[in-house]
Amino acid sequence: MATGEALCNNVQSTVSVTRRSYQVVIAATRDMGLGMDMKLPWDLPMEYEFFQGVTTKTSDPKKRNATIMGRKTWDSTPLEFRPLLGRLNVVLTSSSCLDIGADDNVLVCSTMESALELLATAPYSLSIETVFVIGGGELLRNYMNAPDCEAIHLTEIDISVPCDAFAPRVDTSLYHPWYSSFPRMENGTRYSFNTYVRRKNHIFGSGEKKSVVGSDFKQYYSFLPKMVFERHEEFGYLNLVQNIISTGDMNDNTTLSKFGCQMRFNLRKTFPLLTTKKVFWLGVVEETLQLISGSTNPKEKGNNHIWDSDEAKEYINSFRENATEEEVDNPLQWRNSDSSKEFNQLSDVINKIKNNPHKQKIMLSTYNLKLSVSPCQTVAQFYVANGELSCQIYQNSTEASLEIPFSIAAYSLLTCIIAHVCDLVAGDFIHVIGQANINKTHVQNIQKQLQISPIPFPILKINPQKKKIDDNFEASDLELLKI
């Protein structure tokens, strides 16, 4: 038996209560089923590859990770894979009959507490980078939502099959989504990778003016495995602007540009309001709702004074920086495609989604036929599959520092609202840009932004009482829950 067992048991009698924090890595069905008869009821090689990557890779090549598992999980692991290579295997059992031989890669502990205390002491505190809990059911029921758990990496497998081992559901009052992959299909099974991080208890209504951008959160999520940390979707935008300022074409003396750009955002769990810079959320909401209502001027004030704020003025000035007088005087429309007002585009889109969802061309154009040059937002196309509504927009030319973040939020919001009134789940948002531009005067601010680490995207909650697009949505019907 490994010498670690004696050490582990001795830890229980010590005065010290210092323990290692840990992360959970599991795959589970819709009902949080883990397996049947100590076997996995699915065959997903890419899921196993993800598990291997998360639990094996380290930032420090001189360190390794530890995996904590119950006795049944150890016994159910095929002999050819036991112990798990490249990791310290910690097996929890109250039995003294576990014979694993003299293997320095395996420790036996009687309790979770004693294992975490042992891993907090030398030499393990110096040689172990991250501790992962990988099962089984009893261990997860007791510790998956416990205070020392920093993150949960959950492969959500979209099947319902008989299981005899289960994990608890992720407690969303404790955890917030960090990353959710686009659904993938393997061997006839649909699934996705998801990471949840322990949340900060901040809830922001759409009427509040607060920012979570800043140094307070910059290093907070550095505990995540690098391969997971870098999957945050905001890096898609950050990589785009980095690419423009590093290798963009200088077509004139003031502008850097790239041609043919694309970003993708997953709307199923979170809402892509960028976190490394301030985005005028109230402006996004009001502009989107006014366009939905048929307003011909998204900036018209009426009885709403949000456009009087300094934040609004900053946005409007930046928005008009490269606009022609003709574009400012002839704003965009979603409701009508021409001045005759005989054809309501938005109603037509919603009617097709509800009654003919597999129609190939469900499209919304935002150009104004009175303009000689089309404005940036040109065409939005919608797609329905698996009970989900996805949207792709094409912009012929747009400014990357200010307008792209606003457009991401505005068209994601439009997609979520349309999905809501059509009883669908919001799916993918794909942003295609013909020419993405950055004014040289913005480069310094972008370079500062690139030094900021993203934090989790917020979650959008839509008032369930609003069932129709003409139900006069208000800002209070759209709430962002931020970590």
C-alpha cells in the first residue's frame, strides 16, 4: 500500500485545518446521471479527451494535478488506465483492504477532509497545482456545492438513460457560467462542455449604472485550467482587435482595418455583454426596444432621459465619429423595409419562425432605402433547429472599438427577445464583418483593454409575462444578472 495512507490518516489528528480548494470534473445526463453498473452509458472519445486535458495539463511544467475519487470510481476505472497517468490519484475509502501496491502515484485517504488537509502540506502543497474531484455520486453529493469547490467542469450530455449513480445539480445560487461550448454531436449523442465558477453575489437590474470592469476581478479566475480560461468567448473579440492593431491594413493615415472577420457567441446560458470595457447597456436596451417598436430614430428622447447622460453622449459622439450626415438624418428601421410601411419585416420574421421555422430565408434587413450608402448593420438571418433560435448578422463595415461591442449586445438581445416570444431557446449568435476598422486614436485604449482579464458574462432574464413582440417591452423587463 502507498505510504501516503499513513500520512493521510495522521493528518486527521493534527490541529491544522488548512485545506486545499478543488474543482469538480464530471460528465452527466439531463438527470445528472453518472453511470449504470459502474459503467458509462455513452461513448464519447472527445469528452474523454477533454477530461484528460483538464485534469492533466498544468501551467507549471514542474507540477502535476491531483484527482480525488471514491473507491467505486477507482474500482470502475479499467485496469489499463489505473492509476490515471500524469496525476496523483487520491482514493477515498474507509476500508483497509484496498491493495494498490507500492505506487507513488496513488494515495489512500479515509475522508475528503483528510485528503484536502494532506494536499495542503508539503511536499504536496509544492508539487500539486490543482486538485480535481472526479466522482463518484456520494462524494459529489457531499462536496460538489461545498464552500471549498472553486469551479465545476460539467459535460452536459443531452440524453436520458437509466443510471444508478447521480450527481447533484449545479447550485446556480452559488455558481455562475464561465464557458459553455457550442453543442456537438458524437456517436449520435449531443453534448456540450460547461464550466461554472463560484459567483460573487451582485445582481444588477437594467436600470442600474454600475461597472464590473476593473482590477478587483483581474486575477480572480486565474485558478481555472488554462485551456478552460482561454475558452471565454470574449477572447474572440479581444483577439480580433489585437489582430487589427498588430497586422491591420493601413488604408489611410487614420484607420487600421481587417477584411472578412467572424465571431461566435453562445446565448444558451449567458449574454455576451463584454466585460473588459464599458458597454452602454441601457443604450443597448433602449435602442433595441425602440427599433422593435417601429421608431425611426433610435436616439429620440421622448420621455426617456437616458440619452442625456454623459455615458450616452460619449456613445453617441463615438457612434457618429465616422458617420455621414446622410446616415445620421436617415436612421435604421427593423419594422419596415421602405417608406410605404406596407411590409413589417419584424412581424414577418416572427411569423415565419413560429409557422415555418425551417424556411431557408428568414431575414431582417436594417438598411434604409433612402440612403445612397447602406449603414453598418445590413442583414440578419435567423435559423431554427433543436428548439433553438440562432442569428447571424453581416455588417459591411464597422468600427471595432466601440460599435462592435454595442452591435454584439444589441443583436444578441434581439435574438433573445424573438426566441422568447416564439417559445424557443436562444442558440448561437454569429457576427460576420466585411471590414472591421480601428481609428489610430483608439489604439492606446485598446492596448490597455487587452491587459484586462474577462470575467463571466452576465445572464439575461426576460419578463415571462411578456409573450408577444407587441407587448410593449420596457427596460425593466430585461434584467442582467452579473457575477
